Amino acid sequence: MRYNKRIFYVAKQGWTMGKGFIELNGRKEELFYSPSVLFRKKFNLTVLPEKVTMRVCGLGLGVYYINGQKVTDDVFLTPVADYRKTLWYTEYDVTRLLKEGENIVCAEVGNGFYNENFKSAWHHDEAEWRSAPCLWLQLFCDEVILQTDESWRAKASEATFYNQLRSGEYYDSRKAESWTENNYNDSEWASASFAKKQPQGKLVKCECEPMRECERYAPVNIAKNDNGYVFDFGVNVSGYAQLDICADEGREIILAYAEEVDEKGDLKLNGCGCYYPDVPFQTDKFICNGKRTVWKPQFTYHGFRYVEVRGLTEKPDKSLLTAIFTHQALAQTSTFNCSDETLNKIWSAGIRSTLSNTFYSLTDCPTREKLGWTNDSQASLEQFLFNFEGEKLLEKWLVDICDTMNAEGDLSGVAPSPDWGYGHGPVCNGIIFTLPYLLYKYCGNYSAVEYALPYMTRYYEYLKAHLGESSLGDWTGYRFYATPIDFIEKIYLYMFTSIFVELKKDYALEREKWQNDLERYIENGRCVVDEQSAISALIVLGMGDEKTLGAQLVENIERVDRHMKTGMFGAQFLYKALEKIGRTDLAYCVITNPSEPSFRVWIEQGATTLWESFDTDARTLSKNHHMFSNVLYFFVESICGAKRLSKNRYNVCAKFVPQLSFAECSRVSRDGAFSIKWERENGVVKVTLSASGEVVLEYKNEKIESETRVFYIE
């Protein structure tokens, strides 16, 4: 079977990578010309096979049809990658769509990250792989019965005349055609052309959870401003708006997306728009045809709560727009609830931020970048693996991370990468250890470790040889806290060698060396780096005297009026350290501090997702990040006591936070189910543990102290 033969085809008619002009409402608008590309192929089946499978790789993003019907509800195919190294293809059973006799298979392929054509800070327009959108497709049963070749017909779309993943999509409904139907006349289309610049990556089947349209929201309010009408959907999400409109032929409707509005009701871009000086930021355009049309973009998505609609002649009905929350279709495995509604809202915001930042990787934001920044993810992996069935997504992304390794053994801070993002250091690149290790620890997935181990070893040697050169330290979205780079690097090196030792690799002596180096930061029992991040890391890793370091940490937190003063590095350790020294009550105070920085301030300011920075005046920062989301794991691990030890093995060790009267969490996954609840009444705490629907542990604790019990789920 020749299913792995890698030949991609492009449209040679009406498509250019150059700059052009588009006439809209009588004016010429300069624009990088970026239409989608249409492909068609008729073929005959004398006998319908019992099962026909479609394998497809469309670069950058494709939508596929057979006999006028969509092949799948999955969106944004093909998965993003470093296309020089890995070409992810997807596979679908299409038997139900075929018939005996004449059939038609069609594809519409947009630009995605494969062909970004405008300047940005991340240089995708200069990517070595960049080229025209192209297609590889096969239908097969016992043998290949159809594949892309020069007998296919192709042309540039006249309807979708502009699409860029990180900018927007423009659609002219006057030029819409029924081109996916069998009886459509494609005689004026040219033959598909062999792509002169063939993608060089290896074809690999992608088995990660698909991208889907998962939730829909009606607007909660419509307000008039000087530009048009602003639809408020009540929550911040990733995705796009569906437009349902009937307006005069030729009328241009502009949809501009944003996460916030100012006091006048105008969109606030928070500086994000400055990253794209050559194109409109988060903007879709639709040209009406005089008839009712329902439209949504196919090759772009945005981060938004608000959509400003320009071009209307009268106040619209709420039915004009529907927000569609689009993300990886991950099963949520967890619940959390407690007596403090602020914590419950933080939980919901963290869950929504995590889902909003799934795009074949764990991204940093759905607004300006949509990139798989590994620093955000390293800081939040524990909550992700507890709260979602996302193992396949992480396995896919691990390949992308490994693909970024350069000849020196360094890794990019973003994965996939267009040869940008190197030199950030282990705050980012520690993901090469953290991700496969946690997949092994919590999911029993040793194959991820085996795949990553050569890359782990190479990066470890690279970091040793480049100590002090990392550019990213304890970053918090708008500044760095003062924990020294060399301290941070040595913390990670100690953690890396500890993982090696746990994996039965001979690194015990090197781990001892890094431990000795770290203990030099301790004088008279105290950390000489008097920063919350540094002190917390030493406590969690068991360095020095816990009692003395714990007193120093408490002293530091009290000195700044119980505020969190850590960036993404320290966020991995602060709450764990406070639990370890028995001060979950203080952790609660930090999280719910009434003044910034704190999660409570975000919630009181209307946040429905977690933000990139605790500085509420930060100019360039998005309002939908998961960088600080591991606080959710503190809720289940420390407040509720579901301390995860390994696959299916937990420790009941609830910390009865005095500010709460009850707390409960549950987890339902492929591996089994459990729930933990504690509640306080008249100075007595009752704890109940249920597994597989049955109560397996129930006790009362009159001294308001935690009790440790190990349990297993099946």
C-alpha cells in the first residue's frame, strides 16, 4: 500500500504569494492576497467497499467534503507542526459518504501557519517551510483507490479571498458557489500542479484529540459605540462568531474581536494589535449578497468576549451573532466546589483558560500569538493532567517539542517553531523533562519517556555547558522577580537529575553535585535569595531545614501584606511549599488577597479566564492565559486532599483551611472515579471518600487535623 508516498499538490491558477489590492465598497484596500485553495476530483466506484478510509494532510488548514457532505466535524485540519520534520495527517472512515457510481471528493485549504504572509515578532513569514497551501489525500480500502495527482482540479477561491490564522478571514458571499456538489461544472478550473516546494517532513498519523466547536453562547448584551454595535458574550473564549445576516448586496460587515472594552464601550486591544502592523488584528469581514446567509470563518480563530460589528444600518437582534468556543475536544475529568465563591470562580476561569489554549499544543494565548510556549505549560501541567483527558494531545506536542532541538542541543521556547525562540533556558525547555515524566508518573506512559530520553540527555548536556546564559527567569508577564538565573538553572538541573535517577539512569552523583551547589544558597538555615520563588523551591525539593526556611517564607509573605511575589518559575513551588509547612491558610490569604496582585482581584474585575499578568495596567498582555493555572491543582491536592502519587494511586491528605466550611472535588476518567468531601460543623470535620460510587472511607476529626490515607482506584 502506497499510503505513505508524500506528494503534495497546489493550485497553479489564480493563486499568488504576493501583495495585492482588494476593492471593498468602492475603495481599494491594500492587502496581502491570501485566498484559500479549492480542490476537486470526480471518480467512480463500481462496487462500494465495506470500509473506505481517507488519509489527508492539507497544509496549512483544510476542510474536506465527499459528495457535498463534510467528512468530519473536526476543525482546523491539518495539525500544526514544523513541516520540515513532521507532517501530521488525519484519518477518517468515509464509507457512509460514498456510493456506487460517480463520487466527488473536495477540499478547501487555507494558509494556517504554513503560509503566514505578514511581519510579526515570531517570523513565521520567514519560515523555511513557507509556501502555497497544498494537499495530500488518499482513499483506500485494501489498496489505494484514489490519491491526489494532476488529474485533480484546483483554483484559488473567489469567496474566501483572505485568510490568515492570526489575523482574520474575509468572505465575499456574492461569489459563493456550490463547488462541492457533483453537478458543479469545473471545466474552467486548471489541473492541480505538483508542488515545486514539497514539504519535507515525515508523514505521521495524528491521534490526538481533535479540534471541535464545543460550546455556543448567545450575547448577554448589545451596546452602541461610535463604530457600530458591540456584542458582549459574557465569557472570554477562543473561537469565532457565527454571523446570521440578510443585508443589501455588497454591504461589508466587519467583525472586530477583543477581550475587553474601555469605559466608552470601545474595544481594548491591550497593545496586542501592535504585533501585526501590516494587517488588521482579530478582524473578520463579510460581504453580503442580498439574501439571508449564515457564515463563520474556517481558517482563523480569535480570543474574545466582545465582537464589534461595523457596517449595520440599524440596531441588530441578538440572533445576528453566536459565539462559538472552539478548542481541543478534551474530556474534563474533574470537579471542584467549596464554600468560597471566589475560589469556585477561579476554578472555572482556570478550566476555561486551559481549554482556550489548546490548539494542537498548549498555547500561550488565543489572541496575539497562538503559539505553544513551553514556559506556560511547564508551570501548569499538573492541573492539566488532573483535569483533562489530554494524554494524546501531549504525546503529539512532545514530538513537536523534540523537533525544535537544534544542532547544539538547545530547544525553542515555542513548539512548533519557525527557527525562532532559542536561548530562553529551562524555564521553557524544562518541558522536555517535565512533560514525558508526568505522562509516565500520572498516566503510566513510559513510551513518552523512551521517545524523549535522547532529547532529555542532549538538552541536559547543553544546559550544563551554557550555565548563566538563559534569557528567561522568574517572569510574571510584565517583569522579572529577582531570583538569579543561575539559581533557577541549578534548581532545574537538580530536578532533571532526580528524574533521571527515578528512571534508573546513573545520575546520582550529578544530582548530589547540584544539591551541594543549591545548599550554598543557604546560610544559617535561611535562603540568601530572600525571594518567595527561591525559598519555596528549596522547601519543595527538601533542601535545608524546612522549619527555618518555612519561617523565612512566611516572614517574606507577611512583609508584602500577604501578596504573591513570584513569576512562572516560583508559581510551580509557592503553594506546594506553603502546604508542606502546614500553612494552607496563608496560601488561601495570598490567593484571595483583596488588593493586587491576587486571583481575587482578577475575579472582582470581571475575569472569566486567568490573565497573563497580575499587573492590571500591563499594556501588551492578554486576558486568557493558563500560565498561573496550577493554582487549580492546589485546590484539589491540598484543600481537598487528593494528592496524586502515581497512576491510579492517591493519598487522602486534606488540609482543613480554616477560612472554609467545606470543600469537595471529584475525578472521573478512563482509569476510574473517586470523590472527596470534607465539611466542618461545630469544630468537627467530617471527611468522606467515595470510589466507584461507594463510600470507602468516612471519619470525623475533632482536632481539625488532616489524616493521611493512601487509596487506589480501578
